[in-house]
Amino acid sequence: MFDIEEELKKLPSKPGVYIMHDKDDKIIYVGKAISLRNRVRQYFRKNNKTERIKRMVSLIDHFEYIVVDNEAEALILECNLIKKHRPKFNVLLKDDKTYPYIKIDKRTDYPNIYITRRLVNDGSKYFGPYANPGAAKEMVDFIKQKYKIRQCKNLKERARPCLNFHINKCLAPCMGNVDKEEYSKQINEIEDLLEGKTDKIIKQLKIEMEEASKDFKFEKAAELRDRIQAIDRVSTKQKVSNISENSIDVIGIAKSELEVCIEIFFVRGSKMIGREHYFYHELGDMEDREILSGFIKQYYMDNPNIPRKIMIREEIEDKETIENWLSTELGKKVELQSPKKGGKLRFVEMAERNAKVTLENKEKDKSEVLMELKKVLELEKLPRKIETYDISNISGEFMVAAMCVMQDGVIKKNLSRRFKIKTVYGQDDPKCMEEVITRRLKHSLENPNGGFGDLPDAIFADGGITQIHATQNAINKYNLDIPVFGMVKNDKHQTRALMNDKREELEISENLKNLITRFQDTVHDTAITYHRKLRDKEVRKSELDEIQGIGEVKKMALLKEFGSVEKVKKASIEELMNVKGITEKLAREILEKLNN
């Protein structure tokens, strides 16, 4: 269970995007932050919130976040995710026309630069879309302040230049005061600026500034110096939108002693639209390139969303084979790239950093759980493998049991096991528990490499002292030293504490209570599901089907009344006649057929 208070403590003081989910895992809000820690915490603190925010916070079940390098990246990413997921508590724009672009009108020798919300195939150059209309306006204002380009909507000859010429903000092409080459030089520099190629601009401007200083043109040198400083201020790299290709997956990897986390960023239409992460166990001794190769082959098998490029840190050995395979699947050329510098490398690094953050948080969760359990339960070693069991039956019929496993603080549903009770007759849950755990322990002792794996470090009994003793009886048969604790529930069927064999309740944190409640719920659901499966099978196929005069309705009525065919056999004629539709003649026939 996602514990919001615990997760708030893990938030980094870094820029990024946070994504709020409701209980159905639907994204209800996406926001950006200079500091994720400060911004996200504000939602869950008592302050003057608007009714809209209060309503949103009341629906938040869990959240996730993506760490980026700066606020500009966060802004673009926020826009992309809002556009993709359309969260109900964000201000939603209807379509691409609501996103502003910066347009350089290339249809004339002296282009103007302005903001538009329409993309037209007219030979002009478009830059964007900009997530924030204010950011687009700020950039255009900056350009028109620092570059002497025309600002009039329509270029036409004039009798005299406008005010912009007199205040040194325009070269007055309308008067023929500037040639095309000089004007084009400015436009080319502006295009580089909008494409993020600021290093190239600044380098050239510094050369020009030094030349102006040598020629004692100090006013021009000062003007160039101011332009360099201004460009430097607005040149924050926006890696999440700088990649020009339309279809890229960026894969990052992070490793610990126990696990590997692989993070994928999806770039479509030059914008990052989302991410996924995956965990793998016991791969720490493998090289990154081996893990990436195996992951890529598994992930893209039967995957309809194959990108044109996949970017990874290291080049893998079977690169060419995988490229050919994916190209055949997509019907277009697919490349695996390992960038060595520039924006693409920084994007791979961003994926790796997020994989590391994701892995560290998971490792922290597991470590905290195991350390708390070791301390509270007073164990000599970390309880890395814990098992719990549950019994399910109706009045002693269709008796089954389930086993669930918690490995390193994570509930492993794939390790669950189901049992039919074989030696207990009648409703006796403690005896059923003893039988099942005896069988389970025997299996591992006789077949260590079998499906049950290693013996558990501890067993949590679903109940109090009676179930603890039943579990200990099974353990003592093999002279094993496996500690047993009961999971004690409150009146809302949630774990309130753990109990030792001295009937002492052991206080645990809220986070651990939530985890153990989920552990109990998982084993209970597994047992109930198995019980229903056997019961439904009995209902569908029954000896009652062979008796003339017993249809589906009467069969269901008998099974509902008595619970099973075995109990119908033991009923008296009078008891059978209490069931709607069963006459004395039919009751006698039922008993005769079933008991012969």
C-alpha cells in the first residue's frame, strides 16, 4: 500500500514533474516544480488551498515523479504529459492549435518573427510548441530587443522609417538601409538560438566583440557583450524537447546488489510523452550491455510500438542482429545508438538518473521494512523470506489452504501456493494449518531445489495464539528453528500489531501495518479464490445431475441449503422436503440414488 507520508520523505530537492494518481491509477494531475520536495509536500500540508486543490488532494491515492535537470525541462515535460493524459485537474488545451509556436516567415527576403498557433506548410520555419505561452512571448520579446529585425506586420516601402529605426531596434529594410546578406546573418543566428545552438552563437559573437575592441569600436563591443550575456541567460538546455527525431526510446539502467532497474523514456514527435520502469532480480553480476541486450529483445517482442531509434549508454554485441530484426518488424529502418556527447547523451544520462532514483527508493523501502522487522521481532538476522498461510472452507466442506511469500519486503504473488486439505475432516482450522505447514516444510527438506525454494526466515500466522501454536507444532516435528508471529487484526480487518508466542502484541509502524495488511489480504484472496473454484466445479458437475426430476434450479437450491452433495446424502427425507420443489417422492429418490 502506498504510504503518502513515507513517500513525501523520499522526495528529492531537484526539479522535475510530479504525477498524481487516484485509487484506480488514473492520472488526475501533472505539475512541475523547481524543488519536488517543497512543491509536492505543499499539497498535503494545512494551508489556504482552493476548493479545486482540496478536492484533488482528497482523491490522490499515490504519486510518482520524474527528475530533470532544470525548470525548463520540467515545463516542457509537464506539457507533454498533460497533453497525453489530459488529467481532470489540469487546465486542458483542446488541441495543438492552443500551443504557441515561434514562426520565422521565410517567404520574404526580410523575414519577421512572431507567435502563431497555426502550423501551415508555407515554407516558413516553426519552433515549438511551447508549453507556456508566456515563455514563447518572452523569447520573441528577447529576440526583438537584441536583434535589429523588422517588427512591422507587412513590409512595404515608406517615405521615412518608423520609430524602431530611430531607437536602434530595426535596420529599416523598408527603406533599403540593409542588404539581404546582413539581414540574413541575423536570421541565421536567431534560428540557431531557437534550436539551442547557443555555444556556436556565443563563440562567434566573442570573436566579433574582440575584433570590435581591437578596432576601438567600444560601443559595438559593448552591444555584443550585452547580447552574449542575454543569450547565456536564455540558453538553458531543454533536452526533453531538443531531440529532433520523431520516434525514440531512451533506456537507462541502474544496479544494486539485489536488483536492476531499467527506465525507458518515450519520445514521440520530438517530445517526451512518458516513461516506464522494470525491475530484475539477481542480475548484479552481469554487465550492463548483457542486461540491455536481453531486455531489448524481451521488451520489443510482439510490441507494436517499436521506435525508429533506441538510445542506450553502451553498444551491445548483437546490435546489428537486433537492428535487422526490429527493422523487419517495423517495416522501417531501426537504429540502436550509443551517443557519446551532446543532448542525446544527456538524455540517456537523465534516464539513468531516474532509474537510480527509482531503485534507491525501492531499496530504501525494502531495507527499512526488513530492519524494522528484525528489530521489532528481535531476530538475529534479517527476515528476507517470510511466509503466511490461510485456511478457507464452508462448514468444513471444500477445505483448502493458501501460502503467500514476502521476499525482501516485497509480496511475491508468483511464489504463492495452494493446498487441498487431506487429513482433517470437519471444521478445524488449527489442525488444517498444522497439516499444510507440515507438508510445506517436508517438501523443502526432501527436495531443496523444488518449487517451494528455501525454508522461510519467519512465518506469520493469520490469527492469534491458537494459530501460532498450530504452526509451531508443525515446525517442531522437524526440529527447525523458525520464529512464528501472529498477525492481529482490528475491527476493520486491518493489521494492528504482530503477536509473539507469549501473547505480547508488538507495536509496528504505520507503513509496516499497511504492508502486512496487504500480505494478509493477498493470502486470504488466494485461499478464497481456490475455495470458490473447487466449490463451483462441484456445483457444475454433481451426482445430482444424474437424478431425474433434478434440474439446475433444484440442484442449486439443495447445494445452497446443505453445502455439498455429501451432506445431502446424510439428510433426512423431512430435511430434503424443506427445500423448495422437493416432494416426498423426489426426496426418497434422491437418497436412494446418492446412497447406492
